[in-house]
Amino acid sequence: MNALLTAVPQWGARLRDPRYLPVTGTLVALLLILVVGQLRYTEKRSFLSMKLFSNLLVDNSYLLVLAVGMTFVIITGGIDLSVGAVVALVGLTTAKLLIAGVPLWAVLAIGVLVGSAFGTLIGVMVQYFDVQPFIASLAAMFLARGLCNVVSVESLGIKHEGFAELASWKLKFGEGRESWSINLSMLVAFAVLAVAFVILHHTRFGRTVYGLGAGDGGTAVALMGLRAKSTRVWVYVISGTCAGIAGILFTLYTKSGFNLTGIGMELDAIAAVVIGGALLTGGGGFVLGSAAGVLVYGLLQVVIAREGLQSWWTKVLIGVVLLAFVLLQRALGTRRARRRPVPVTPTPQVAAPA
């Protein structure tokens, strides 16, 4: 009991810390949507249920993985615009190889490696050729889209039995309309989230990632003996690898590959990360916050569907929420700048004449 009474003030102080205020805002927004949904949509069945969260994760597992990878990049102050195109390329590559008779395990490995290759390409351009992340990832995006058209300009359906078994595998809980399930995509997404959490918040590499977002070009990180150059490359490799995994998950979700898949998906991932509390200027962000941002994104889609509105209203609401979080970040940044002490320049001393 004493431990609980001691922990409550500590958590209260932590939530008031400016570093955690954006994430606190995310949790408040998530809670608000759930409360409004419970009050408005609870008729015969409760809005809040395991089935709701199960459906959210089934529909957005690939986005969660994308957001996890994007979190690493944004914390360093970078951006990765290629992930949506990589998802499309991985889906087409998976479908093409399965049709050609390549073993399933090899196809899945190749799909992930395709994403890793694009991440490596962007990281090398950013670190060793001093190309801006926006330009480097934009070039990679066009390359991936072009390769999609090379692989196939038509939708490729996947009828492979082993792949179909993976896509349909699930653990079912409950009975009737209240039943809910956990599928393979959800387990993979949770595994990626857990690994990313450990790497980013409990390793030397993670501290280096935050250090790169300080805006000094990695000078402070290098002075501390951390590997700034290799870390900047590796964050893009992580993002690309997550895009490859997300491509596999999205292909499991749709059971097909198409060259126009994933258009705008990179913006969805960036929006989820920013809503989750990451600073676009770098130096701040949490993978669990990004996961909460994905839930907010998915819940807004549910609300739009429950209201019977057109799907494009989702973009409108996401834009409003994203703008609110950007303004919150701006306000917090201004607040920090005002609290920062102004360095005092010493007055030069003039020697007295002898």
C-alpha cells in the first residue's frame, strides 16, 4: 500500500514533465474517443469490448509495424517517404514468387529483405552522401513504385495453400457476437513493438538514436563515444525492415499484390507517430506512444463508419487531430525555449596602463 501511495505522485510528476505531455495528450484523446463511443454507440451491445480492439488490431497491424519503424527515423529528425511504396513492392514480389513456386519460407524472407535493402539505400545516401532524408526517401519511393510496375501492372491474387493457412490462422475467444480473436498479424505486430521498445528505451543504440535528434549533426553523440554514423544508417534499415514486415502483413490481409497498394500509407504512418507524441524536429518520441497513435487513427475510422459518413472524412478528422498535436508540440517547444537560461557573455577586461 505504501509503495502504491509513493508511486502515484511519481507518475503524476512524470505526466506533468514536458517530455511526456504529447503522449499524455494522445492518451487523453484515445480515452475521449472511447468514452464518446461508449455513450453514443452502446445500444444492444457495449462499444467498449475486446471485439473492438481485436478488430482494430486486425485491420491496422501493418500500420502499427510501419509506425514503429517510422518512430526511429523521426526521433533522429529524419523522414522516410518510401515505406508505402515498399509495402506495395513486397506484396507484388511475394505474389510473384509464390506463383513461380518458390518455397514459402524463402518468399517471406525475401519480402523482409526487400524492405531492408531500401532502408539501407536511404541510410547510406543520408549518412555518406549527405542527401537530405526527404530527397533520399523520395527517390527510393519512386524507385520502388517503378519496380512495382516492372513486376506487374495487374493485381496478382495469391492462392498458395501455405500462405492461405497463415492468413487464416487465429485464436478465437468467446462465443457468438461477442467472440474475438488474435491472428498471426497481431502477434507479429506485438513482437515488433516489444523488440522496438527494448531497443529504443533500454539499449545504448536507443540512447544514440535520441542523441541524433538533438540537432547538432551528431556531434554530442560522437563526443560521448557513441556511434553516430552507423546508427543513422541503422535507423533507416530498421524502418525499411519494418516496411518489409508490414508488406507481408498487408499481403496476408488482402491475399493479393497490387502496384497501387500503399499510396499515402507513409503519411498515415507519420500521422500515427506524430499523434503518438513524437517530435517532427527530432529528439522525442516513444514507440508505445506511436502504438496509441495507431489506435486513435483506427478508432476515428470506426467512428466515421458508425456515423455513416464517407470514408474520406477520416482524412479530415486525422488532419484536425494532427494539427492539434502539432500546435501542442509548438507550444511545448516555445515553453521550453522561454525556460532555457540565456548564456551570459563575459565582459572583456581591459588591462590598465602600466
